[in-house]
Amino acid sequence: MADRTVDFQKERSKALKKKILRKLRIPGAIMVIVLILTVIYMLMGEIGHSNIADSFRAIPKTVGESRGFPYNEDELSLDRVMLIGDKPLIVSDTGVEVISNNADKLFDCHLDWGDTRVNSFNGRALVYSNTSAKVFLISRTSELAVYDEESPIVTGAVGRNGSVALSYSTDGSQSVVKVYKPSKKLYWQWQCDREYVSSLSLSPSGGKILISAIGVDNAEIYSRIILFDTRKTAPQFDTKIEGTTILKVIYASSGKMIAVGDNKTVVLNHKGEIKSQFKYADDALYTVDSDNDGNVLLCYKEFGGSKIKAVRIPAGMGKIREFEIGYMPESADIRGGKIAFASGNTVEIFNTGGKILKTYDCGQDVKTVLLSNSGLFTLENGSVCKY
């Protein structure tokens, strides 16, 4: 057998390389993870960045007991309570205030007007009034933008990606609709000379806007439901509905579109064709609500108002479900597959088929009920309560 010659220098070099690679393995893996997280952060866009910032700012900065629930407000100035993301947003005569799930104050915005309107969606809220041309866009912890328009705002909407849509009237047009990018840049505008815009809804990407406009022709009321691609000037569809006042439009996450009127609710496809509808008496509409995905809860009175018909219209391809409740709720809310009704000091949680999942006995009569991922919020006698 031939002798084997060992090159000690070469072997030492190989051993050194292995040692260096072992030492670099963990830092290298960390660098790869940081690079991946950086790419993800960049792709999330401005609204994602703001959500992350909200999460950090929502952590209490001081050590000590929080104010806690019930969170008391001056009942005389309190207007209503809603959710911004999963946090309670309190609307009063003086402004809006956001509190955490531990009842810590996260943000407040003082307003110089009355009759405050709020459109809240996906952790953003558009705050405006029919008496002011100024509009605030807020997150759960900060003011994101201020818009100054020509005239007082009639209606507005905020999209999933942070886009903003506003409508107001001018001397030259019955309605002007504007859409702003999340960067606050105006990128689409439309004027309507004859009809009054009653509701707006943006698609998840902000690239499309659904508009309802009300007009009168020969003393007869009609509504137009119009879908625009904001890259174009001509509408994608323009559907006219006679004898109905459309009060609210919803552009669901799946692309389904729902228009709720005073005597009927219609579901439309991307061509503006009515695929299904629900008719009810002119004074029967009781309440309508929708969640961030576009699941819609429609309630209207039946049998002279002794019962309520609840209709859940899914955001996606699921089946429309209907059931009855034998009382007139003070408040209702929807979140995914759950529906809440409040009556007196009782809150009942239903599934989509009308089965009661849970009952809450609250301390006082419930004026408002709100479903969230972290539990149930109620407004009782001027106090926000959590269950």
C-alpha cells in the first residue's frame, strides 16, 4: 500500500474554514431573517406601518393602575361609541377619544364642530361633519391626515388600504366625489350635477369606488348605484333603481356589492346586475350594519313591528341566512359569523342560523353593543363596559 502524504497546511486551512462557517452560521441566519422582515415591511405599505406603530404606542408607557372599565363619560355630551379596529372609539360633543382594551386613553382629537360623523374601517376612522369642510383621518393612536375641502362634507369612507373618499356639494354641482391615496394625494374626482350622493364605499385595494346617488324625476324618487375604476373616467356600471332611496352601499372583500335602500336591499355583481333582493315596507327598515370584510346585517320589522327579521348577507360566496327575533333590539352588531342583539340589560349572541350562542346579563340597560376579538363592549348609562 502506497504511503499517504498529508498536507498539513491544507488541512489547517480546511479546518479554519469550517470553524469560520460555524461562527458565521447564526449571524448569517439572523441577517437573512432581518432581510426577509425588511422586505415584508416594505410590501405592507403605509397602512401596515401605521398598524405596527399603533401596536407599540398602545402599550401603556407608565406603570400603575389604569382607569379600567366601566369607563365613565359625561352622559350629556356623549354621542355614541363605536370600534376603531378592536378599540372603543367614543364620540362626544367635544371630539373623539380612543381607549385601549385596558381602558387606557390612547388618543383624543378635539373638534370645533357639532354633529360629528365617523366612518371607521380596518383600524382607521374618518371624522367629519355636515357643518364643516375639514376632515380628519385618524388611527387608534394618532392623527394621520387633515383634508380641507371647498364645502361641508356630506359623506365619506375610508378603505382597507388607507385610501379616503369624500363627497360634498358646491354651487356648480349637486355632488363632488374625491378619492385620495394613502399618501394623501388626490388621484380621482367625479362631479354629479343632478343627483345627491348618499353613500360611498371603496374596494379593498382602493382602486374602485361604489357610489349611491339619489335623484328625483317627475316627482318620482330614484337611485343610481355606480361603480368606477378610479383609473378611468367612465363608470364600470351605472344601475338605476326606481322608487327607492339607497341609504348605504358596501363593497365586500370578495367584490360583492350590497346596496341598502328604504324599501329594498339589492346584491349586485361586477356588471351591476341585481342577483338577489329583499323587499320590505317603506317604514320597516330597522338597522343595517357591516363588518370589515363586508358581511352585512340587515334588520327590518315584521308583523306590525312585533318581530324583527334578521338577514345576514355574507361577504363571500356563502348562503344568505335569515331568522326572526321576537323583540325590538336597542342595538345590533355583526362580526364574521356572530350577530349580537341588545334588549334591556341583556345581550344575546347568535350564529348565522339564529341559534343563541351566549347570553350576557349586563349591569344596566344597553344602548350600544359592539363585537370585538377581545370581547364584548357595551354602552350603559354613559359608561363603556367590557365583558
